[in-house]
Amino acid sequence: MHIIFCADPLAPRAVDDAYTDEAQAAMASGLEYHLISYEQLIYEHDAAAAVRRVPAAATFELAIYRGWMLRPSDYQALYDALRARGIELINSPAAYRTCHFLPESYPLIRDETPATVWLPLDACGDLDRIMALLAPFGDQPVIVKDFVKSRKHEWFEACYIPSATDRQAVDRVVTRFLALQGDDISEGLVFRAYVAFQPIGTHPQSGMPLTREHRLFFLDGTLLADAPYWDAPIDETTALPIDSFTRITARVPSRFFTMDVAQRIDGSWMIVELGDAQVAGLPERLDVTAFYAALSRAGRDAGAVP
């Protein structure tokens, strides 16, 4: 199994600074890695040129991309360009899209995650339509995001809405969210019921509430690694209910994905969202060396292209 990293845009033979530690851990674990040009893929729309430094394989070999988030269309282009060189990414473009876009994965986790509604990008400026969409929430607080990301570090400004019935607040927060996202917005708006999770502190810059959350990495339905999402002191006396999460993995049509989970005030756990593990950040408290060692061990079993 190979790892595909993004190259440093100023030094195309070197790994992007953000992934240097991961590249070193991959090498230490016996995993071979190759570099692609993110800039040629995204800005020049030349996937073939982006992957030209990846050696061609005589027979199909499996690879995992570990790099910056990609729109599904760009992931498709990368997938096809690598496949033309005999390299097949572990997740198909359909699998990538399913875990990357919350509305795509929501049916898989509906009963274990906060209530969620959404609307397409062309309706994002229609406040009447937004308020109608929010009606089932009553006066509950909600958060707003796009299909992929929130502005959680602008918590009160562009994320948290204290009451779904407060038209003025909805307009203010949504307008600010759209302005901050700009051209980077993904697909449309998503609104989610705000759930009070177990607090562990407050973000020192944004004032965003920090809660007891974990990020779990799954490979072929098996838990590969997990770590607290936030780099903050937490009470670890109560264990994660791993078995309840792994029962859900059979529903997910992806070989390599993440599951973010959080503990409610009453002690129960909820799924926050799924993600494609190829573009998911590693939490600060996750041991990068151990992560790649586990990936290498699992890769020896998962290394064949199915």
C-alpha cells in the first residue's frame, strides 16, 4: 500500500510542511509514499500533470491519499489520473462523496446524530425558505454550516443560532457565514439541532464551547485509531462505547473513513458526523507514529485492490 501526499508548492520534490510528520511516520512504518501537486490538480485542472511524479505500477496497487480536502469533482480527477498509472485510491469517488458531504451520509447515521436539514446553494439567500426549513426545530438552538465545514471558530458570529424561530438572528448568522465562506462554500447550507455535549472548556480565542469529542478512524470496518478531538484536559474515566460505533460501520460504503463522536450531558454518546479519512485531520493528541504503524499493519491485509 502506498501513501499519496501533497508536495510543497515551492519545492515539488518535498512533502508539504503540513504533512512532514506524517511522511516521516509513514517511512518509519515501512510505507512508501509519493507526491502530487495540489496546485496543478486544483488551480490548473491538470490531474495528469499533478500525478506525474507518482511511479506507474505494472499491476493495480492500492494507495491512500493524505492531503488537503478536495471537492468530489477534484477527487474524481485525482482518482482517474492515479488509476491511469496503476494506482487505485482506497475509496472510490462515490465513497468519498458519501462521507465528505454530510447530507450524503446523514441517512446512514440519522438515528445516532443531531437532527439535520439542508438546502441547495441557489436557495441560500431566500430567508423565507430558510425559516420554513427551520420550522420543525421550534425555538431550539441550531448551528449552521455548509455540506462539509462550519465556521465554528466564529461561533457566535457565523455558527450558533440561539433560536431557530428568531428570524433576525437566523438572517444575521447565515449572512455572516455565507460572507466568510465566500467561494469556498460547499454545495449549500446545513442546519443542525444544537446538542449540549459534555463541556471541557471554552476556546480561548473564539469563545466556542469545547466538548468531550473523539475522532475515530476505521479501515475496512475495523477501528484503526482514535483520539480526543480537542487538545484539552478531559476525564477519561468513562470509556468510549466502541462496540456501539462499530456496529454502524457496516452501513458505511467506504473502506477508510472517520467518525466524530461526542458525549452528551447524560453520559450517552452521539455521532457528530462522518468524514473521508484521507482528508481528515489527525487530532493533536493522536500518536502519528502509532497511527501509521497501525495503518501499515492493516495495509498488509488490505493492500490488494478488490
